[in-house]
Amino acid sequence: MTADIHCDNVAKRYGSVAALDGLDLQVREAEMHGLIGPDGAGKTTLLRILCGLLFADSGRIRLADHDPRTQSRALRAFLGYMPQRFSLYPDLTVTENLRFFADLFQVKPDEREKRLQRLLSFSRLGPFSERKAAALSGGMKQKLALSCTLIHTPRILLLDEPTTGVDPVSRREFWDILAEMRGEGVTILVSTPYMDEAARCDRISFIHKGKVLVTDAPANIPGLYRQQLLEVKTAENVAAARAIQADGGFSSVQVFGDRIHVSAAGDAASMRKRVQACLQQHHISIEEIRPVPATIEDVFVELLR
């Protein structure tokens, strides 16, 4: 399968800080590819370089065989980019914002209304077409921002944490829209801080310190975890996690919601006994303790370690 986005040994520095450090990445045609990594990993820098807002210091970059450094004008015709803060015009209505961006992208008059109506239906914003952008909810604003990005029907779409701060229902609706677009052949590269969103991608790339640590399908990621993992639930998870961490006999202790994930080399039975002894020593009662398969987030934390 051909790659719509190809990055080979890409580097970018800000003074003494390496934002990208020999990054390699390939995004296949009509693939939804997720980027995950901690703050400062280089995700936003990469997306800005891909769309031509920044130039890499070195390395080779191609988007559908176009170089963003030398062919930026041709690239704009088939590339859509939605940054973390998309600038909608709050005093314009939903329809007026869409028409403004249609003018900006020089959409032909005979195509404009057809695309506008399709996007209103596609984004479920039809009933709110005359509402000013300032009066929209956070989820509606993000869907309008995406619609404005799509008004010129891009072949490749770059999205930088598009659902950060959006409620769970709107996040799900937004990703349903992305899935429909992928089904229509659009190549999507999206960064996200949410592991449940990453799991909806065809493949995921973990980025840390400007490098891709691993790329694989979400279903294959848990298989990269090489240690035994226990899930522990107590009425005092924060205190319990501190007590287990202080024991010093475990590789990782992480609180995930109302559960604690404890990992170490060795067998589950020995780990269970050690955790139980540790918590009994601190007079913390255990509600549940059991071995569990690793999640994408567990692998992510392990890779960062």
C-alpha cells in the first residue's frame, strides 16, 4: 500500500531543544493514523511542518509526492489542517463561517452551496446553520472548525488534538465523522491525548522526544507489554499506590481512575502476595486484585519509562 505521508529522518530544533530528532513516519493512503505522546513530544511541530507552516532543519518529507517546502501552493489544494485552536469568526453564523472559508480556499461558485449543504448535513449542524459561532457549544465549534477545513474537499487531513476539552458525546460524534471520511478515501493523521480515540485509528505511532518509538495497529499494541500486570482496587487508591510504590519491588505503579495498575517481572501469584502484604502493612483493605491484560495506555507508560 502506498504512503500518502512520508517522513524520513526529519529533524527540527528550537535553539538547544530538539523538537524532532530523526523522526521516521509513514501514513498509508486512506488510513486514519493516530499520534500519541506526552506534551512536548513533537506532535504539533510535526503537523506544522507537514502543512508547511514550519520548515524542518533536515530530512525528507512528502505528502502525496509533494514537498511542503517547495510545493506549498500545490499542497494547499488537497490538504486540510485543523490546529488546536482553529480561528472561527464568533460574530458570523455557521453558514457565514463556511462561506468565508469557501472564499478563502477559492471554491468555485457552482460547487460552493452543494458542499456547504453536504457539510451541514455531515456535521449535524444543519439545525444550527443560522446560529452565531460564539453561541455554539464546544463540540459544535469543533465540528464547525472541521467543516471549514473540509470545504475544499482535501485528500489529506491533519488534525492536532481536535477534541481536547470537548464533552464525551461530542467527541464520539466527531470521531464518527472522521470514520465516515476515512471510508470515503481521505487520509487522516490525528494527534490525540485520549487512548480510547487512539484505539479507533487503523494504526498508532508513539512519539517521545522527537522520535517515533513504535507504530502498530491498536490491537497489536498490548502485545508489546512484556511484564505481568495486576489491577488493584481499594477505597484509598492514592494512598495505596504510594505504599506499593514505596515497596520498591515493582516496575510501575499507575492510578487509572478507580483502579491501580501494578507491573513487575515474574508471576502473578508472587506479585499478588507482595501487594497484599504491602497494603496490609499500611492497613489498607483490598476490594479487588486480579491479573489483567495490558491496555494501550499501559504500553504507552511503559515505553516512556
